[in-house]
Amino acid sequence: MRTLLALTLPGRGKRRKPSTAPVPAPQPVVPVSPWSRPWTFLSKEDAAEIFRLQADRHAQAESAWELRLQWERRRAAALAAEGVDHPYTYEGAPFDAASFRTPA
């Protein structure tokens, strides 16, 4: 019974008095102009370094691709010397790799 009354009746604590302090008027929000601060992005030297690194990576990838093609050609030549057909194809080749398969 007591818990039922405790749930229905208000609490016994002291009530707070409403604040009488004056509320300041809100200040208008003025957006900051992007032209009011200095440039904070990459410098010319930083951008040049990024482009140089990109060019180096591209050159390395191209060189690696050429070495891969050279390796594949040498492998095809070695297999051809042994009489084994290797399905060596390239862009623009008249035959695709499936043309080299023979029925077993």
C-alpha cells in the first residue's frame, strides 16, 4: 500500500524556484568568409611532389608490364622450341587463347 501511495503522490524534495536572471538576446550568426583567412591547402611544391610521385609510379608500372610481356614471350618461345603450343595472345591477335586448345 505504501509503495502505491509513493508512486501516486508527488515527491517530498524542495521545489526549485524559477530563475530570475535575465536571458541575453541571441546574437545573429554571421558566417565566416573563406576569404578572411589564408590559404590552408597544399602549396605549389607539395602539389609538384605529388605529381612527380604519380609519374614515378606510372613509369614503374609501365616498366613492370613490359618485363611481364617479355617474360611471357620468352616462355612461349622456350615452349615452342620443345614443340609445345603455348596459348600466347596479345591485343589485336588473330586468334584467342581458346583457339590453341586441342581435344584430349
